[in-house]
Amino acid sequence: MAAVIDTLPSPVRLQAVAAPGQPEPTPALSQLYRGFEEELLVPLWTQIGSLMPPHPRSKAAPHLWRWERLKQLAAEAGQLVPVGRGGERRAIALANPALGGQPYATPTLWAAIQYLMPGEHAPEHRHTQNAFRFVVEGEGVWTVVNGDAVRMARGDFLPQAGWNWHAHHNAATEPMAWIDGLDIPFAYYTESQFFEHGRDHLSEAECATPERSRSERLWAHPGLRPLSQQADTPATPLLAYRWADTDRALADQLALEDEGHPGVLSPGHAAVRFTHPGTGRDVLPTMRCEMHRVRAGGRTRTWREVGGSVWQVFDGTGSVTVGDKSWRVQRGDLFVVPSWQPFSASCDAQAASLDLFRFGDAPIFEALNQYRLQVDDASA
């Protein structure tokens, strides 16, 4: 029996060009390149400029999404698109304009507005992708993680490690919207993702509306660890970080600055990081989540870092600059800061403050010893 020969054309295309650092174009070189193409080989000398640039060149672009428009479209989807098996969630992802229509905010991060109508339940499932929810306005939804009902309200940050069962139910009389953040693109490109359906309906007990979840009753006591629980877990066991605590921490930093004591990240710029209560590490192994507050008339330093991030304005008005883009921003607006793009923010003088929530992929690069941060002190 004759052997079957693969006749598909090679996707490799090489061209001999006259350029610095390149071999002289000759018929022999062209013939060599045809041989490389046939055997699916790519020589480094034709690719080193793109494979090893002098600094990161993100495929993502700076971009801004207006919250009011997102809410409007999500509300329209609430009237037209049911929640249930198939779509699983009424979640509408941010698609970075430079990523070819993929539903990715950056090459590693997924961000979406999720919208739940009164009385609706989003069915139970689990996935290996790490996730969180951040609430910029509204209340009345409970997320149920492994049977633990967790209240969601404005300013609350709710992390959830991968491969935990979770569902949502809206116990209020009004719709509610929030943002979801996941490492979906990272899991996709590393081909490491798993997904599994759970129950279609939660039990009556799981649809309760407790003020505090079981996770908070165990873990939400500053500096105190329950000895009955494993402390060194990959992700935080605390399922809700409440706005009252975050707000107090930021306000205290700025008050200390007013009193002449250290505490702020830079003049007029307070910041906190959400951390694992048992280890002090990031809440999730692939995502870093923080809240920043810029006082009235203040501004941050300009900085750039390896890894992309997504920001949402929690409150206040001001301006942000990302790379060569600058925008006026207000409550709810979302924007992307690609890897190694300079970023700065300033608060309007008439605003109480500019509060910004951010999440990024820095833990991935720190684990690989590839993280870098550059801060421009001159802009302070």
C-alpha cells in the first residue's frame, strides 16, 4: 500500500531580504529558505526582532468602555436573553479592539458586565479559571459558592478560586449588574481549562439571604486565623471583602498623610491590595486585585509594569492617561492598561476623591520571575 503524503501547503513563508543583520540575498539562500518552508522550520535570524524585542510590545491597545452604555446594553439583553443552560450567564465581555474580535480585555484577562433580573437564578457550574466579582452599584444578589450564600453589595469584592461550584440568585425587585474578572484567555492559551455543569436549581436553604456568609464568619477577622482551617491554600478562603473595610483603610492612609505620617503610596494617592488572610499573598494565584484612591486635586505617579490590567472607576471624576490615550472618567467606566504602557490618573479638584478598582496578571509574571515595575518619580 502506498504511503499517504501530506500535500497541504506549508504555513511557513520566508523571504530573503537585504537588511542589516540579514544574510545577502542569493539564489542559494532562497533555495535554503524553500527547504526550511517544506520542513516547517523558521530560522531565528529572520524573527529575532519580533520574538525578542527590547521591551514588551503588547498586542492589546488602551481602550475605554463607558459604564452607562454598558448598563444600557446589558438591560436590553436582560429583556431578550434568558439565563440558563447554554449561555450559563448573561455576561457581556469586553473585547479589546486590537485582539481581533476575541472576547478578551488583555491577552490574559477577561472582563465582563454580568446582569441578573429580579428573581432570576444563574445555574450552578464550576471551572478551573479563577474568578471574582466586583460591584460598582446595586445590591440584592447572592452568589452561592459551594453552598455558601454570599451577599453582594456596592463596593464589595468577591474572589473565587477555580474549580469551586457557584451559582447566583437575585432576591431583589430590581436588576443588578456587576463586573466579572477571570483568567480565561490565560487558561485558553495554556490549554489548561476544565468546565463542568452543576445543578440546575439550588436548594431552598442555599437561596437564603444571610447578612454574613460562612466564609466571613471564619476568615473576616483582621489578624486572626481560625486554627480549624487550612491556611496555606492556593487562593483566599474569604469570599467577600466588604466596602466598609476597604473605604476605612483608604481614608486612614490619607488621614495619616495629613498628619505628616507615612502611609500613602505617593502624595495624595492611597492604595490597598486584597490579600489571602492565611498567607498574605494575592487573593488569586493568577490575578492581583487592588483599590486606589486619589484625593481631590491629586494625581498618581506615572508607572508601567509587565502584565496588563483592567481598571474600573468606583466613584468620583477625573482623568486617566494610558500610553498616548487620555480620557475623562466617571463612575463605572472601565479601561485597559496593556503591558508596559505608562499609566497615570488624576482627580478633579471638585470631586471628593477618585476611587479606582484594578485587577491584573502580575502574579503570573512574578511566579516566572518576569515581573518588572518602573515608576516615574518626576511626575509626583
